[in-house]
Amino acid sequence: MSRIVVTGIGIITAIGETADENRDSLIHAKTGIGKARFFNSRYTGQLPFGEINQSTELLAEKLGIENNIATRTDLLALHAAKQAIIDANLSKEDLSGNDTALIGGSTVGGMCLTDEMYADANAAGISNSPYLTSYSNSANTSFLQRYFNVGGLVNTFNTACSSSANAIMYGARLLKNGLAKKVIAGGVDSLSKYTVNGFNALMILADEPCRPFDSERKGLNLGEGAAFLVLEREEDASGKRVYAEVRGYGNSNDAFHPSSTSVEGEGPYLSMKRALEVAGLSPEEINFVNAHGTATENNDETESAAMLRLFGTPPDFASTKSYTGHTLGAAGAIEAVYSIISLQHQEVYPSLHFTQAITATGLSPITTYKQKNLQHIMSNSFGFGGNCTSLIFSKM
Amino acid sequence: MYIHQHICISPQQTNGVVDLEAIHPSSAGKLLALEPKLGGVPPGMLRRMSKAVRMGIGAGLPLIKEVNVDGIIIGTANGGMEDCIQFLNQIIDYEEGLLTPANFVQSTPNAIAGQLSLITKNRAYNATHVHNGLAFENALIDAKMSLAEKPDTQYLVGGIDEISSYNYNIDQLAGWYDSTKSNEDLYTSTAPGTIAGEGAAMFVINNNAAAALGRIDAIEAFQSMDQEQVEARFKNFLSTYNTDINHTLFISGENGDSRFLPGYTSCELAIGSSIPVVRFKHLTGEYPTSSSFALWLACQALAEQSLPAHFYKNEHNLTQIDRVILYNQYQGLQHSFILVSR
């Protein structure tokens, strides 16, 4: 069976608009969470956010998108996908080939335009809204397909906060099954009144920078961002720079509750276990876990319980959501990029704002930057609806 | 891969005792699905479900209550759109005041696959594909890969979408719907726009040939605005997978929108004028995952070896149906070909 390798990466988050900028912030423990400048909501001044420090207009201008039909979500996706495509040196012919697939993941999609969507959903008669085909959570993937003229299979996942992890898993499987020769896979979400009010109604937004795995954690911060990977089979990537192997992936449904994880972390345990099975690895071979680590009461305790159950003594782990905030559907892809650059540079990045372990589990994330021999990194993404996905990236 | 059981909830009598002769009329440009009574769902849960979730549970739960499946794979463009906009309305109407989270939690498209797994305590593979007119096709491709990876498994695969008053409004403003059209004279229209529809069709799929309802031989799904390219890819699909076009039925997604008729016609011509053409959107209306109904109809045609006359576009003398080729497109952008055989 062919090995699936990463030949291109692209990313934009609150801590940088390239992989290098993101790495620099991670090394220097520079968080992107703070006061939002561009996001317009009643909560803008009250809650911290992981906002990308650029207006939608500037993003459009820098990407050379002149018309006003692209949403912020579309633009963030384009920014990251374009980087990944250039990085992997995909030509126009590569992109338009029937065997190049584009797989996205998003939860908010075009609903970052909450007010516009409200107006159009309730409008009577004729509307001149330019956004009528922009609201769906797959609109950003179609936007990319048209921009790059991608010729093969196109898909979008929405499994809530594991969406883009599933997009990467699906992309790797398309290659393994011979249904594609090149895959662009990732995800995007932007700040939206929709999700801010939803998470606020669930009372899981912290009014301070989030503290993943801390016993006094108060909830999550919402963030925004996008990341895409270019995946190819090893034999098709000869001569190319190869970042890492997509070694394993596992998916499970926790089957417990629509918006919280079971106490014993059954879904997280099974997704991690299945990823190890696909990778052909034993738990002790995992050198680092990029945890889901949202800093909610429920997630951090149940994810810890699942790690304890699977690993006995878990390897080093951290949550980069203390830098980016929770980027929802984009988180799986963003954290995939972080796992890949960790492997590339043989270093791990500290979790921020942690002081004291959760009493029930006693697990502490790493809190200082360190260089470390890394062969295999696991990245977790868990979402509403019970959707749990774990990915394993390995050094080539 | 083979289809073993299926349940189809639609605006017509397709669930339980199937009657495809009598057609329920559309009203104000919409065809609403007939919902069954849901058994086995806790009342508190039922009360909070959107129609999309109820249809998904109604079609999916009976199939997996007795049979254990190794994955639940759902295609839905919108999931619980009605809940989504209800929550959206609350945000604006109450100026982002303190809201109740019920609509928010129900609004995520993965609520259908999530609730099915929750009710049956199924902790296996669970996926929700939302890519509009290719959402169901991707669910099928996902199942196909799953069966290649683990041959002795089986999967629940389904396509579901609901009409919500809000997505109807947005799609109508965008020119996709014409509320003056009806399903009685859908195909004679020479104007743009079609009628809206909804439904849920679910299938249990595995690798066992014995007693199967149909075999899915090939699926191709892609995006293109170039009709010539679509036709070329359809021809290529036919030459790759279909060596014999005797005893073959062509199911077309023709929907009465004048803008898309040439595309469907070019594929009809590509397959050959001797092949009977069957249309179905006068039964279902248009929705992103209507190809799941078309797949159910293909199984029906293979099982019964005939379909009522109203389905056929032209006169035909087909007495034996061995294979069915589906072509569906959504909003002129998303195209899929599926080949099903006995």
C-alpha cells in the first residue's frame, strides 16, 4: 500500500499568515488571542477572540479578488489553499486534471455574513444581494474549485469541530484507494455572530484567554483561520519536498450527547485507537499529541481520561488553541500543519496559561518550548454530534 | 458494492407500501415529504428534532435497529436548516441577547448522523458530507472506500434534505425556484426555475452479492460550468464502465429549469436515442441530495423490471432492465454519474 505524503502546506491564523509566521509565534509563546478589531458583534468588546488581524477588504485586495461576492471564509480558504498549491508546485494542468480532488471542511461557511443572511432569508420580493449562493458551508469549497479550476472530486465535510480532520482523512483515503492522484484537503472557518452566540448560549466561552487542561479553566475562545495540505502518494512525489507522511487516521462517534463528550471519553479513545491501528503503531510510539484541548470543562477532562486509558502514561501533549482560539471546522487542518512543522523542525510548542492540573486526571501539558526527537505525532479533533477524529503524522 | 435494504421518505408514497402510480401534487411550487410516525425515539428528543433530522431518523433508524452497521455515512447539504435560521433570527431579533442553545445544537448538519449513532449507540465510523449537489455522491464514495478497506463490513448510507421556508427564500431570490410552477407540467416549461422538494433515502450497503437489490458499479462526481466538458466526461464514463447498453435505463435529473435542459439532452443523446429516459423530479422536486431518491428509484426499476408510464420521457419498448445510468446536476455546477446494475 502506498504511503501518503504531504507535499504542500498553507495556513492563516491569528498568529500568522504563513507557516513560518505561525511557527515563530509558537516558538516564542506569542498568543493571537485578544481584543477583536474587525469582528462586529455585541460580544466584540466583552470576550477575547483569536481574530486574524486583517480586514476582509484587505484580505480580498491582497488576493486580487476584486468583486464583492467572496466572503471572509472564502478569502481565508483561498489564502491558505493558494500557499499550499504553490508550495507543492501544482501546475494548472495538475489542478484541472480529473484525478485532482479538493476536500474542504467548514462549520460556519458563508454564515459569517449573519446579518446579510438574516436579511435574505427573511426578504420579500427581489433581492440584489450578491451573497445568495455564498451562505452554505460548502460555498467556500466551491469558491476554491472555481478559482483553481479543480477537475476531480469535490467535497466538503461538516462534522462540526472535526470537519477538516475528516477532510484530511478522506483525502488520504482517496489516494490510497486510487480515486485521486493529488488531493488538496483542509478547512476554514471565520468568526461569526452565529457561532459566538451559539457557544455563548451554551455558556462555554471564556471571558479570559483560554487555559487548556488547567483545573481553573473557564471555557474556550473562538478563533478563525484556514489551513490546507497537498497530499500525494509517495511514488508520485519523487523529487518533491516531502514534509511528512499521513500515517494514520481514526474516526468514531461518541454516541453520548449532542454537545458534550462522555465522561470516559469513549469516542476520543476509539478515534485515537483506530488511528494507531491504521498507522500500525503501538501507543508508546507516539511522541507527542496535539490535543483537541478546547479548555472547556467537558473536553479537557474527557480527552485526558481517554489519553490515560489509551496510553497509560500519555506522551508530551499541548493545545495550540491557547494561541489560535478554537477555529472550529478549521482546527483539524490548522493543527495538522502544526504537527507537520513540529516534525519538520523536531520541536514542540508549549501550551499557554496552564498552571495546575485537573484533579481527576492529573495530566499537565508541556509549558515550555523544547527540541525533541519526534517520529510520530497524533492530532485530535472532536466535535458536536459526537464526531471524533484523530490523525497521525510521521517523519519520513 | 451492493445495496441490501433501503427506505425512502419522499413527497410520494415510497415508504412502506410503495405506490408510484398516483402522484401527489405540488403546492405553491413545493413538494413536501410525507413523514412517517417515528418509533423508538425518546419523546423529549423527538420534540427538538427538525424535519431533516426526523426524516433522517425515519429512514435510517428502522434499517439499523436490528442490523449492526460499521459506519453511518450521511450526505446532506443543509442538515437542519430551519433550526439554523431560527437561531439566526433569534440572534438578530434579540440583538445577541441571552439565547437558548437548542436550535444552535440542532442546526449543525451532522445532527442526523449524530442522532442516529446516539440512538443506536453506534460508535463506529460517522461522517457527514455537505457538499450540496455532491453530498450524497461523496457519501457513496466514502462507503465504497470503506468496503475496499474492510471488505466484511456494512454501512448505512443516506441522502437527506429539507425545504425550510428560509433556504427556499434564499434559493428563490437566487432564481433557482419558480413558485408558479407545478409538478403536473414541470417538463413543458420553457422558463428558468423549478419546484422545491425534500426527502430522505437510506441504504444498507455491503459486499454481498447474494439477495442484493442492486450493485453500484461506478460513481463519478465533479464540478464544471462547461457543458461540453460534462458531455465529454459522460461519454468517457460510458465507455469506461458500460460496454453493453441493451436493457439499460437512463435516469435523468431534468427538473423543468429551461437553463439546464440542454445539458440533460446532450447526455441523453450521448448515451444513444434508443435508451429509454426516466425523469423523477415531478415526484420529488429539486433538492441537493435528490440523487439519493434516484438511486432508490433505480433499485425499484431493477426489482420490478418496469416503472409507471409517467416516468418515461418518450415511448419505449423496454421489457428487461439490467442496468441503470443516473445523471444528475445541481444548479448547473455539480454533476454526477452513477451506474447501477442487477
